[in-house]
Amino acid sequence: MDNIAGRKPALTWVVHLSVVVLVALWLLPTLGLLVSSFRTADQISNSGWWSAFSAQERQAPAIRLEGEEQQQGATYVIEGMLFPATDTTLTAWGTSSRAPQAYEPGQSVDLDDGWQLVVDDRGLFRLSAPQSFEGERLPRVFTTATTPPEFTLQNYGNVLSGSTSGAGVGQAFLNTLTVSIPATVIPILVAAFAAYALAWMEFPGRALLVAAVVGLLVVPLQLALIPLLQLHNDIGIGKGYLGVWLAHTGFGLPLAIYLLRNYMVGLPKDIIENARVDGATDFQVFVKIVLPLSFPALASFAIFQFLWTWNDLLVALVFLGTDDDRLVLTARLVNLMGSRGGQWEILATSAFVSIAVPLMVFFAMQKYLVRGLLAGSVK
């Protein structure tokens, strides 16, 4: 019965459901981060990102009344707006923190010394008294109001162009690009030559080299950080971009050689032999035949290496240090968490800036990812 035409096995539905759950687990936080990056600090602190597109009712901080006094007959009056810059609708108000929603909009309230106060639903207030307010401390008003959805680009302006440690991410963005692009290109260039040699060139010890490459895949990079830094200091490289490029190259080469070699071994042997019969050298075969055919494997490794170097914190801290002018995005985000842990709009914007470039790289090259990962697995 399970094989009836048109009916999918139960396992297929389980797989599809699992994929949907995994996609939701990754997509929803990213969407929330994007929405939060356009919200104001007040909105983030008072409601979740899922309510950003609907009007929100919240209790605002107390507002001290102020304005120019006018005399109307025997009455002294001060008029003004509680919300001069926003399109806010007042739903309740009060004059005490113990009863912030005691009165309705438009209701007139008698205060001490014959004072009277009325606040309408737009936030327009009128405070009147039989004597002058000069030298008097005006009352505070606690409001509960409904505000429309509000989005702003100011967060991105503060993050990308700000010069303080809490907002200046623009320089860190450029530093991360400076690290990631060469640290992705250099291993691909070196690994492509090495993979071709291990796949198609006969020489003594080739099998041992392949085994060594596979063995290096399981070596934790943390074991090599300090010795490698000491080596850089001994040969005069020190802490700088050259050191971090070489470090990422060394850590990324085993995986790169492994992926590319497996792919190149699976290329049609007849094409390469015919090229050699026609007089092509190994370099010409590599450049004109093997490299174009190996583009899926190159692209898949480029995705992995770029994501690794872009999101790296440990290697960047060891080989670049903690100077402000050399901090990468991940290190800048760590500083933001420590120095501005309460400013969630800055954190959300900075975090989304840090993931925007990897997302673009992944979606632009994802069609090559599976082809490159499966290289050599099926003959």
C-alpha cells in the first residue's frame, strides 16, 4: 500500500517538515534582526519585532509640563503639546505614578490651589489657575498612548559613520573586507595548483601527501595559534594583515586541497589525455581545461572560506590585535555588547551589517555549493 502511485511515503513528509522547521529556525531570527535594525530604541524596549508593523500602546515616561503663561481675564493659562513631534493618540493619562491611567482624554481634573488640567487625545493640554504660575513647579503628566509604526535609517547612519566605540562600524567593515578577500583568494590559488598535481601528475610520494592533507583536516587550529604567532614574530611579520592572511591560508588549505582534488579526479580522463597528445603542457591543461571545469568546486570552497574568515574572531584577535583601527566586525560587536549592551538598536543594526555580505555571497553562489560538495562522491 505504501507504493501506491501518487502517494508519498511517510518518510518524505518527515524530511519536508524537517526542512521547513530548519529554514524557519534560521530565517525568523534573521528577519527579526532586520526589522529591529530599522526601529527606534523606545520601540525595541517596549515591544517585539513581530509587532513592528502595527500600532502600539505603551506608557510613556513622565512629562513635565512647560510653556509660556498667558493671562485670560482673571485666569492664568499655559497651553502646549505633550507629543509635538509624533503622530500619537492618547488613550489615558494621570498626574501620579501610582495611577498613570486615572483619567480619560478630554477630562478636566482639579489639582491643588485651584489649578485645573485637561489633556485631549492629541496630547494638547491646558493648565489654568486663578494665580500666576511664576515660581511654581508645574505638574508631571503620565500618559498611555498609541503610536503608529515608526522606522528610521538613523541607526545605519550612526553605525556606519559614527566615530565612537559604540557606533563606529564602518572602519571595522573595511578591515573585515581587507582580511576576508585575500584570505579567500590566496588559498584557492595555492590549493588549485596543489590539487591538480595530486590528481593528475605522477610523482613519488603522492599518496602520502594525500594522506597528510586528510590528516591535517582534523588538526585544531587553536593548537597552532601561539606557535604560529611566535614564528611570525621571529621572521619579522608580527601582527598585521600579512600575518592574518598567511594564517587563514594555512588553516584553509587542507580543506581546499581535499575538495578540489576530489573534484579534479572525477573529470573525464580522455579530455586531459587528448590535450597532452596535442602538445599541451601541464600548465596549459590546468589553466584551459581543469580550472574552467572545476568552477563548482572552487565556488563551494570560496563560500566556506569567505564565511569562515568573515565571521572569524579568534584568528583576527591573535594576529591583528585589539587596536581600534584594526578591529574586524566580530571584535567590534563584542565591544558593543560590553560598552552599549542596553542600546539594542545599535546592536541589531551592527549585527545585520555583519551578516549582510555573507548572505549576498551565499545566495549568489549557492547553486554551485551542492555540486562542489558532492564532487568525487559518485563515480
